[in-house]
Amino acid sequence: MLAISNIVNNQQAAVQGLTKRGLANARDLVDQVVQLDQLRRETQTKLDSTLAESNTLSRQIGQLMKEGKREEAESVKLKTTELKNSSKALAESLRTHEEQLQQVLYNIPNLPHKNVPEGLRAEDNEVLLEHGEIPTLPQDASPHWELIEKYDIIDFTLGSKISGAGFPVYKGKGARLQRALVNFFLDKAREAGYIEIQPPLLVNEDSGYGTGQLPDKEGQMYEIVDQKLFLIPTAEVPITNLYRNVILQENDLPVKNTGYTPCFRREAGSWGAHVRGLNRLHQFDKVELVHITQPEHSYAALEEMLLHTRQLLEQLELPYRILKLCAGDLGFTSAFTYDLEVYSAAQEQWLEVSSVSNFETYQANRLKLRYKDGNNKTQMLHTLNGSALALPRIVAAILENNQQAEGVKVPDVLIPYTGFNIIN
């Protein structure tokens, strides 16, 4: 959530940032915040003044009674009653203005960093580099949805029988490959200084608002309606919410957590060949990185997380590219995002496997997450997160890129985890 002071004191910059994201109503949103904030402040001032006057008069009543000035005391009592009624009405108005302001702020996305490229579509994203050699496959090469059927390692029909479309069942070497990737990613995160967390898979509304999934992505999350709980779309949500309403000490920083969880996304309206097989699922596995640090260190932390994710892809021997997302393609809460995509040789397309993002103070404001510096002053923090990595498209690329006549070759780095070197 954007800080009110940043919007009110930097209105033109806020309008420009939101317009860069493609919001046609940027000026109206900023004006709403300014007007509601002014109403809130004016009402707060009136309330404070009314309460102060009421307190002053209340203290006079006892003195007047002692002095035998009963009529005067009764008159003051009537006045204090009127002031108390006024203060109740003002307090109610203040709550209304604060709630209205909060709802407007909840619906305003983060401002893009100055280095975020202009543009409104995925086609406007900036390709920073490509790494690795794209494999040349034989003409009879198969896409991964044919390979998983051929080797009986993932079953979409059984998943559909149990749950519905988009919930695959992993079997035999398919299940072991999944577990191998999870353990490999977690081991590498631990080696990089991340502390492993095993969080709940269900979160409450406060958690959803804390990291910005609510109200922006409410329709994309599975909800247990009668308890107002949501299945997590990513481990970012529960792990970052560990620090909701927390004031950290400077020597606690940086906070570096990692966690493996299943992730659940409704992905409404996702149909077609481009989402076939493992390309898009309702349930999938992912290892997530969460990083919390001081503002002056956050962009160095972002580059560190990007490097970590790149090294995973290189160890898996997958060709990849890095994109700097344009303003219109940024996530709602992000100020700056790198996407990493692997090349799927049989499909002849790039598949996104990770987003590494800096949210700056946006989530910290919602979470009320702060730290005390060396002078014992409470300061803002920046939060970051990245997928390292999401499994389905990694599996798709491994299967397609490593297919041979005798089967699918397992990347060398995974063999100690899988216990086998080929899927056949």
C-alpha cells in the first residue's frame, strides 16, 4: 500500500507513476486520496478540539459544585453532554473517512521504479540477456504432454477424476523428479543463507491484504467461504505475513526465508494450446524466496536473488532469458520485476518459471512492518520475493529438452536426488 504522505506530498509523481502503469483514472485516484485525507484530518482536528473542550468543562463541574454554583454547574453539564454527543458523531465520521481512504489505497497499485521500462503489454518487456544453447531436437520430438503419457509419470486423467482439470497426479519417476527438484532448490537456498519455513497452506483475510493478494486477486484464489480462509497462491503470502505487525531490530536484518509449498490458483479463463499440459495448472509446487531488508540495500538484494535463480537454471542446464518487465506488465504490488523464462524446445516457446520482485515499502505499509535503526528510530523496510523455482514448466522443459531415443536424460545435478539418470 502506498503511504498517504507519499501521495499527498508528491501528487504529480504519483499520477505519472500510475499513468505509466496504464491507469486512465490515475488523476482521479490521487484526488480521491487527497480529498479523503483532508476530510480525515479536518474531522480529527474537530474531534480533538471537541474532546479537549469537553474535558476542560468536566473538570469545572466539580469546582462549581464546591463553590455552591449549582445552576452554573448544571448548565456546564448540559454543555458537556452536547459535546460528548458531538464527539461520538465526529468519531463515527472519522471512522467512515478512514475506511473509505483505506479502501481507495487498497485499490491503488504500487508505483513503478524509475528504471522500469515504458509499455503496457508483455511485448513491451525488455529482454536483458539470453543464456545457454537451445537444443536441436529430432523431427519426431514430442511435447511434454506426450512424453509424460509415454513414460506414465504424470496423469491428468486421474487428477481430473479426483479433483478436476489442472490437478495432475505425479507417479513413479514423475513424483521422484518433483521431490528431487524441491530438495535441490531448498538445499541451494539454505546454502545461500535462507532459513527454511514450512508455513500453513491456508491464510486469513488479514494475510491476503497484508501482501496485496486482496482485494486485487480475490477472484483468482480458492476460498473457504464460511471461514474466510484462502488457499495460498504462493508461499510468499504466509512467509511474509510472519512479520505482520512486527518491529525488527537492525541486527535482525536482512531477513532471508525460503519455503516449499503447493500453490493454488483458479486461473479462470485459461484455455488453449499455450496452457496445455504442465504449462498452467490449478495446483503446482514451488520453492519461494522472501527477503526483507533496509531500503538502501533492497536493489542489491534483488540482484542477489536474480543471480541465485539464474544459477539454478544453469545447473539444470536449461537455456533461459531474463526480462525486465514494463510498467503495464508489473504485478499489482511490484515496483520492479525480473522474469526468468526457460526455452521449451519441443513447444518452441519461452516459458516463465520465475518472477523476482522488489515491492519496496508497498507490502511493509500494509503489514505494518518496520525496524528500529541504530538510533532507535522506527524506519520503513522493503520486502522482496522470488520463485526459485516453480516446478511445472521446469519439468516440462527438462522433459522436452533432454529427450533422447532411449528416454529422457535427467540433469546431472539432480541424479543424487532422483537416484536415477534416465526416465524411460
